[in-house]
Amino acid sequence: MPGFLISTFGFFLLILSDYLQGKGFLWISRLFSALGYLAVGYLLFLMLSFRGDDLFRGSRLIGGILTLLFCVFLLYSVIIEVNLLPRRYGLQPGEALMRGTYGICRHPGFWWFFLLMPSLYLLHGDRNLLLLSGYMTLLNFLLVFLEDRFLFPAIFSNYKEYRERVPFLFPRFRPRTPGGRKK
């Protein structure tokens, strides 16, 4: 299925983009990032065209609303928040954003993507979509794991502090001090 190849290629480009950014190759990093997002976005667009059966009465309406909602959240966290808010908060280039959705967990885009996948299934009811969605979610987890452990520490000067203050994926309800202890 071409969806598996396109998604693998797209996520590979995103990993390569982060690696190159950490090595200081910004222009080529941005090119690979744009190509990676285009590949994954193209695949998501194709997934919107899948046609299956209604899972239950109203599943398409619920799936359509949730798909739209999680697409907006994903675009906000991954594109808008990352590119516009650092300037608003006076962060210097190379500093990690610790506010907004990135103050809740270090990879909020993972959750929006994760929730988008079953929303697409509700929208279309195509079982082939389930396998591809699971595969893309696994690739997305691999991406955020590699970013968190290896790539982002080379990109963001304050990533060690960010790791101490903000959880990886699961939000905590009591804030931590910069030393890592609960208040």
C-alpha cells in the first residue's frame, strides 16, 4: 500500500530535518521539514477521501467534527505555536517553548495526531484506515521519542531544564521546580 511508503518517507524526512537543524544546516533542514510535512499532510488528505460504511448512525458527523477539531489543534501546536509564540514570549533562537500546549507536555502534537486517527476512522469507517492509522501513530511516536532523547537536546539550549519541568507525553497535575522536585 503506498500509504505506508509515503508515511515512512514523510516521517524519515522530519527526523532528518531535526538532525540537520541540530548540526546547523538550517536551510536544508527547513526544506526537509516542509517536504516531510507535505508528505504526511498529503497522506492525511488522501485518508479523508477513503470511503467505507457508516459505523453507526451519526458516525460521519461525529468523525467529521472531531477530525476538523484535531486537525486545527495539530496545526496550532506544530505550526503556529512553534513559529509564532517564541517571539511573542521573547525567546531567543535555540530556546525551547515552555508555555501553551508545550507547557503541558513536551510533545502535544503527538496527542492531536493520535486522536485524529480514530476520528478519521469514525468519519469513513474504512478498516484499511485502521492499519495505516496505527502505523502512522507508531511512526509519530518514534519521531517524538528520537526528538526528545537525541535531537532536541542538540537544538535547544534549555532542553535539559525543559525536560525537568515538563513531562514527555503525560501531563502531571503538580508543577515541578527547575530542580525536578514537586512543589
